[in-house]
Amino acid sequence: MLISELITEPWLQVASLIALIGFVLIILNYILNYWTLAFFKSSHLATNSNLEPVSVIICAKNEDENLTEFLPKVLQQDYPNFEVIVVNDCSYDNTENVIDEFTQIFPNLKKVTIKEDGYYKHGKKFAVLVGIKAAQYENMVFMDADCYPSSDQWLKEMARGFNKEREVVLGYGAYEKQDTFLNKLIRFDTFMIAVQYLSSALKGKAYMGVGRNLGYKKDLFYRNKGFSSHYHINSGDDDLFVNQVANETNVNACIQQTAFTYSKAKTDFRGWKLQKARHLTTSPFYSSSTKTKIGFNYFSQYLFWLSLLPLFFSINTAILAAGLLLLKVIFQWLVIRKAAIKLNEPDLWAMSFIYELFLLFIYPIFHLAKAFYKPNTWTN
């Protein structure tokens, strides 16, 4: 039976048709952007059993407490030959002394110090450049000073992603679990972004990575002139660089749970809002195909929910709306549950449709904050 025969009011017919289109698009969005990681078998990953030397690069600005707590977990990795380079970027706390103390214990730790220059203000990209220049090995893995690896196998798993063709390795940078709604919302947002960029990488269509857990080859960096095309932007040492250099064959995704990194999430909405505003400053510089991919993701979600809600106000269309919502939630659970288990976020899938709704309300606030965002010269 056609919608027009069940629903007589013209505006409800139009709304129902739009809701059906929105339903199809949001299911298509889950298939295109999230399905691959959820149902991917790790045994199908192309890995390298030859563990080549690796340079781990960590940029630190006033990170004495985090380095004291987390740096040993990096230095104690189960890996045959690696160096850890910590770039102390104009810190005025106890960062330098902390690094010096660790150099007495770990001979593979190398400190590089950038002194304050009153005439030249630089951002994090300069610190990353200094770290790359100091690295003695071709394969480089990056993480932030406020992060720590999930196990002593982290570096081994990331390094296995490199081979002759694969010059970029994308990892998952997660947040520690806390028993608050804000923490779950932040983690869900981070998780969904990761599922999307890791799924794309597994399909040979990588478009971004995160500096909390990222690897690439030094030759690739110099061959593409590093950050020169976006050096004027404070952010983007991770996502914009990957967006610039990734192609169908040179990116690998590392999805082993022993290869994740973790850091502490923001504990207040204002801090998260500023963090997201900073992250969003790079989005205008993505390639057209990446903008289309991300845009379709948001468009399908907004279209579905905005077209669905009016249908609940009429008894003639409420059953249709409830049916579409139920089917959407079931399909979402199917995909998100598999992905959540794979990325060790099992507490996120059951309430995923609730978190999704909250994010749809919150993201316009983030974009508004981006318009007024005044960037610092250095942020993680």
C-alpha cells in the first residue's frame, strides 16, 4: 500500500517520503563509512614480520607530570631496536629535568631542546620538524606527551604496519574510561571518528590520522615537502599531513588492541569545546573528496532525525516513524557493537543512538566556537 493511500495530508506525505530517503541515506552512511572496520578480520592486514629500527617522536611543552607517568611505558616497549626522541619545546616547568633523569636510565632516549625566541613564535609543527630532523631511522612513530601505549607490544604492532609500499600507519588514540556522561560522549565522538577514518584506510581511501598514534616514513615526509602547504595553520600536523600524502596503496591501519594509545579526556564541557574548535580549524583544508565524505555523514544524520521527528506528531505517521527508528537503531547496534568490541569500547554501543543525538545538538556549538577560536601557538 502506498504512503499516499495511508496518509492523506500532503505535508505528511512529503515528510514521510523525506524520512524514508533519510533512512536509506543513514543506512548507506553506516555501510560506506563504518561497516568495513566493524567486520574486518585482522588476519587480512598486510603486516611486516621484519622489525626495522624505529624512531618514536614525542613533542612536549610543560609536560613534566605526564612524562614522569607515561614516558617509561614508551621506553620499556618490547622492541629490538628503537629510539625515543622527546622534543622539549620551550617548557618552563620541570620537563627538561624529567627527561634528563630518564636519559640516565634509558640509553635509547634522546632529548632535543628548543629555546624560547622572543622574535619567532612557532607552533607544534616546528617541534615535530625538529624531532623528525633528529630521528636517525626511516620509520617514525608519533604520540603526544599526554598519551601512553596500551601494552608493551604497541610499537611492535605499529612497526609491523610499515613495508615497502605502506609508508603511513594509522593507529587508534583512545581516551581513558570514566564513569560520567561527558566522558562517554567524548569517547563516543572519538570512537566514531576513528571507525570512519580506519574504515576508509582499510578500503584504500585514507584521509586522516591522529597524532596520538601515528606513523610514517621520513622519506615520505621530505618527498612531500613536509608541512609546507599548511604550515601557517597551527593544527594539522597529523590529519592534514595524512590527507595530503595518502593514496590507495601507501597506508596501513593498525587495529590490534595491544597497539592503542590512551590519554585523559577533558572533564568539563568548556575544555572539550575548545579542543573540538581547534580540531575543526583544519577541516576547511581537507581535499574535496574528504569534505564530501564527512559532509555526507552529517547530512544523512541530520536529514534522518529532522525528517523523522515531525512524523511522531500525527497518529497516521507515528507507526511509520517508530518503525524507521527501530530499524535504524537495530542496524546501528549491529555495526557499532562489532566496531566497539574491536576498538575495546564495549560500553558505548548500547546507548550509541542517544550519544549520536547529543552530538547532533552539540556540533553546531563546536562550529560556532571555531569561528571565534583564537589559536595558541602550541597545543596537543
